[in-house]
Amino acid sequence: MWIFDPGSERILEANAAAGALYGFSPEEFRSLKLADLLGEQESHRFMVEMRNPARPASSVWRQRTSSGRAIDVEMAIHEIDFLGRKARLAVLMDITGRRQLEDQLRQAQKMEAVGMLAGGVAHDFNNLLTIITGYSQLIANSLLPGDPNRQSAEQIMKAGERAAALTRQLLAFSRRQVLQPRILELNQLVHSLAAMLQRLIGEDVDLRLELRPELGRVSADPGQLEQVLMNLTVNARDAMPKGGALTIETANVDLDENYASRHIGVRPGPFVLLAVSDTGVGMDEATRMRLFEPFFTTKGSGKGTGLGLSTVFGIVKQSGGSVEVYSEPGRGTSVKVYLPRIDQAAITEPEQARRKTRRGTETILLVEDDEMVRTLVRETLARDGYGVLEASDPIEAREVAAGYTGQIHLLITDVIMPKVSGRALAEQMAHIRPDMKVLYMSGYTDSAVVATGILQKEVAFLQKPFTPAALAEKVRDVLEGNGKTRQAGE
Ligand SMILES: Nc1ncnc2c1ncn2[C@@H]1O[C@H](COP(=O)(O)OP(=O)(O)O)[C@@H](O)[C@H]1O
Ligand SMILES: [Mg+2]
């Protein structure tokens, strides 16, 4: 609370809570005018509102503390007698934190909506791109090397692959990507990328690594984390056209209740910090507000895609972490990625030897509701020598399986289909044909299928769009019992 004289606009008195909020001593308060707290313009507007008999009981004002920090306060004004003269009592509440949380919530809701849109578009595109790249590859393969049409088919394939790369970024942003997490040592990952990152930033930028020893482990998809590091590094490079320093730092941190309560979507607990900092141009507030939006870029056309940070955002969120950006114009930028820390030992899987034989004679039951994708997969499998039974939905699949007396070695099924999911189908079929292996394919996972978008370890999965070669390889892997979540062709 503080008391002021409406005539002279002087502050007459303030209580201890006001002292704590503004950082002024009682003496200092008594030497202030309204304009010192509200600023010239706002105090003028404030006095006009004071004279309005119809003003609301309370209203929100932006004010400044002794250190110049902006605070938002909700203020109610009462007429009182103070030491024998008429004065005004301001009773106020600091709502700066609440305002910031509201802003964060709005931001989070916006990202959620844009993510739904991007994810939906990407999902449908994946089916189309599977068809485009698949058939162009089949055409190219069927033509002699000298055939002029071969080049045309290859051009279509290339364009399809570029489009697929774009859709993958959109899926990453909308957190609908299939992650293949492993237990990782982040320091090791940074070390193994350092040479490549140095090449990326060029000679004018100094790469500094500050990797804390005894760093906790994280569970994340190594390929995706590399993507995160690369995107952040490219941004840092772009921000330092005249050179500078890029620092990559790791550390164990514990985020407490207090921190979590001020940051939407952050849970308290142990985390590993991965920070990428540059000494570049920095960002103003308008840019900071929008930098995670897909396609938001301040770089000229042809230079930026605006997908770098949205991809980072999606990957980190889907891995259970959070991202924070600290930046001021001219002061450089620091991007902090927090990933949940776990305590298990890191597992480094030995790389699997590539299979040579990609053909086979086994019988495969194919379930896919998109007719064109189904036809492509069927044709590819048939060319590779397999016997193919097909169905357009799980109900038909059960009928087909019931009417087939021989062994069915493999079920290949889309994950998301109307009515019954691919997973439910696989579970039902497991009772009838326990020896049958299962390969899922999808553009993304859905909460109904895998709660977090992370497949269980033992599930074999092929992400759309895929090429016939990737399909052939994956099918062999699964049939020979090496399926796991490793994706063929990657
Ligand atoms: N390290 C950085 N320093 C300054 N600005 C940055 C930095 N990283 C990102 N930005 C800003 O955020 C925008 C979005 O970044 P991003 O999503 O990676 O897209 P792009 O790099 O293609 O523009 C950039 O255009 C830039 O304005
Ligand atoms: Mg970028």
C-alpha cells in the first residue's frame, strides 16, 4: 500500500510490503512522485482515470521498481484522511508472475493448435509421398540405364524425398514422430559431433566445449538429439556473420517446484542441461515471442526455413524435456535444453551387419486402409518373391487369415485405421497365430496406440514415407528376428 496526495501527486507514505516490492526505503518513497512509479505518460493517464467517477474498482498498471524492472500491479484506490488532510490510498497486488504465466499459457495453446494442424497435414502427406517416391523408384528400376525416362523418374523421386524431409520436420514439431530412444551419455554425443559442428560454423567461430564430467544419462533418440544440436549450431552460426564464439555446455541441474511453477509444462526433478550459446546478434522481444513457430524466420527467402527451432521444440518436448531461450539484441543468445536425467547405465548397441538377401518366399498378411499405399506395398513384396494376402481393414484381415490354411509368417499393418487399430488387430491375431511376426507402419504414432509416441522396445516399426528398398530390408530384418525398432534404410 502507498498513500499519495492527488493534488501534488506526491507519495506520502508506503508500507513495508511496498518497500519490498519496489525496493525503496520509506524515506525514498516520501521523496517520490507518481510519475516515478508509473512513468510520465502513465501517471497522467492515471490522474485522468482518478477523476472519472465511473472508474472500475481496480485496474492494472505497468510500473517500475527502483532498479527499473517493469512490474504489473492490480490497483484499487480509496479516499482516506491522512494526517488531517484528504489523500488517496493505493492498495495493490503484484501480478507480474501471473501475467507471465498467462502469456506462456497462451503461447503453449497456440503451439498446440499449430502442432495439430502441422501434424495432420504431415500425416496425409506421408501417405501420398510414399506412393510418389515408391512408384517412381519402381519405374526407375524397371528402365534401362540409358532410357531418357529413367532420369525423369529419378527427378520425381528426388522431389518426393525432399518433400518427405520437410514433412519429417513438421512431424517432429507436432511431436508425432516415432522416437527410438536409447540411454545416452550426452557428453559422448557432443564429442562425436564436435568435428562436424566445427566444420559447420567455419573458421571464424570458436567452438568451446564445457562438458561437465559425471554427467547424468538421458533417454533420448540419438539421431534426433544430433538434429537438435545441429539446428542450434546453424542458428548460432547465422547469428555470428563476423565470427565469435559458440559454447556447448552440459551440466546436471535440478529444477525445483519454484522454477516449475513459473514455467508452463515444466515438471520439477533432475535434468541434464544442454546449452548452446553464441556471441551473435541476439533477438528482440518480438522475435523471442515467435521463434518456435514453424516457418517463422527473420532470414531472407532461400536462407531460412523457420523450421529449425520448431523441430528442436518438438523433439525436446516429446522426449519429456523443455527448451528455454535467453537473448537480448546485441548480447548473444543462449538456448537451454533440459532433458530428464536417469540413472541407468548407457547401452551402446553394436551396429547391425547389413543383410544381403532382401528377397524371401514367406507369406505376409498386409493390412492398410489406404488403397494406393496397399497396392504399392503388395507389388513391392510380390516382386521380392513373397506371397501376399491383403486386407483393407482389421475385420477383413481376420477373415482372410481364417480362410488361409497355410502359415502366415508376418503381419504388416498400418497403425491407425478407422474402427480397430493395427495394434489391437495384432493382439487379437497373436492368440490365433502365435508364431506370426508383426511389422507396423505409420506416418506417426497416436496417443491411442502408444501413449507417448514412443514405441515399446520389442515392436518393429517402419515410418512412412518409406522406399521399396527400405521396406524390403525391414521385412527381412523382422522375419529373421532382428526387427527391433531399428529402421531399415536409415
Ligand atoms: N542463435 C540465434 N541468434 C539470433 N537469432 C536467432 C537464433 N536462433 C534463432 N534465431 C531467430 O529465430 C528465428 C527462427 O529460427 P529457426 O526456427 O531456426 O528458423 P531459421 O533459422 O530457418 O530462420 C530465426 O530466423 C532468427 O530470427
Ligand atoms: Mg535455423
